[in-house]
Amino acid sequence: MSSVLEARGLHKIYIGGDGSELHVLKGVSLVVQPGESVAITGASGSGKSTLLHLLGGLDWPTAGEVYLDGRPLSQLADTELAEARNRKIGFIFQFHHLLRELSALENIKMPLLIRGTDRREARAQGEAMLRAVGLEERRDQKPPQLSGGELQRVAVARALVSEPVVLLADEPTGNLDNQSAERLHQLLFRLVGERRLALVVVTHNRELAARADRVLRLHDGALQPEVLAEAVHDGL
């Protein structure tokens, strides 16, 4: 089976104001297959979000390459990269980044409208995603009128409405209480399974990480396998 997302030898170096170098990633490689879920854990500041941004084409590595469906991102023109992010990659962040002045349905439709989808079709697809996340009755509510869990469900719907092949999630439940987080975990993995998406999720939440097919820890700029069974059992 060919990979849908692959990172080869990613390095990321930041240059400080005094000219010093901070090596955040040191040759990170990762292969993700269609339908596979990968959780990445690690200490704060270890480079987890940096890695996710590189995988999604939101930032560029100092060295190395990211491949999406076999195509190197560095060889895509700006318009091609923007289209790839719109059509093939879904993003979910800890903070929902919804537009406050738009309703739940309008926020979900936005990626489709950006790509030029007919408004009637965009509305139909947006309503279908609202049903999928159980928020059809909240379609006309704006972000200030929604709870934290509802906001993240809208964010999930927005990420999936374009039918991407890869879903990248950065601490998707980090801002929720335990009960809301657990409900979102169940929803997220159900939708990912139904759509056979490749999922890469960065998280400190061990219950969320334990749901993934593989768990990797980012430490000292490198990825290594991590076993969470005992930690989850002990409630850590």
C-alpha cells in the first residue's frame, strides 16, 4: 500500500536574534498509510506543532521533504500548494479558529466556497457535515453562542467537509473538559474510520493518543515509539 503522507529526513532550525541556532527537528521521518492514525506526544516545546505545520505545508523544513500522495510539497507552485491544502488536508487546532461573525453552517461551508463550489452544493454538503457531528439544530448559531465542545465539533466538520485524504489535529481537545474531550475523541475517530482518512494528531492527552494505531514520542528532535498502556491504565 502506498503512503498518503510521508516525511523524509526533516530538519528545522530556527535562528535566534544573536545568531544562535535552535535545532528543533533533527532528521524526522514518518510514513502514514490511508486509514492509519498516528499520535505524536512529547514535552511542551519539543517541536510537535512545528512538525505538524511542516506536514501540512504551513511551514517549510530547513532540510528534508514532505510528500502528499507521492508529490513533494516543495515542488508545488503556490497555487498548487493552496489547492492541495484545501482539497487534501484537513486541519483541526486546539482553538477552533472559527469566524465569529458567521454561523456554524457558514463556517463549515467556507472551504468549499473558497474552492469555487456551487453555493447550493456547498450548503448541502455543509448541512450533511452538521448532521454527521450532531449539530444540525445549531446550524444558525454563531461561535459566541456555542459551547467549547460544540465549537470543536464545528471545527471538525469544517476540516472534513472538503473530503480530505489527511487530517492533521493539533491538541484538538486541549481546551475542553474531560467529558467534552471524550465525546470529541469518539466522534473524531468514528469519522476518521468511516472515511478511511490518514490521521496525525499531536496531543498531551494520553486517552486520545491511546486510540491511535501508533503512538510516537518526539524527543530531542527525533521520533521514537511510545507505549502508553500502563500510563493509561494507571490514569496518568
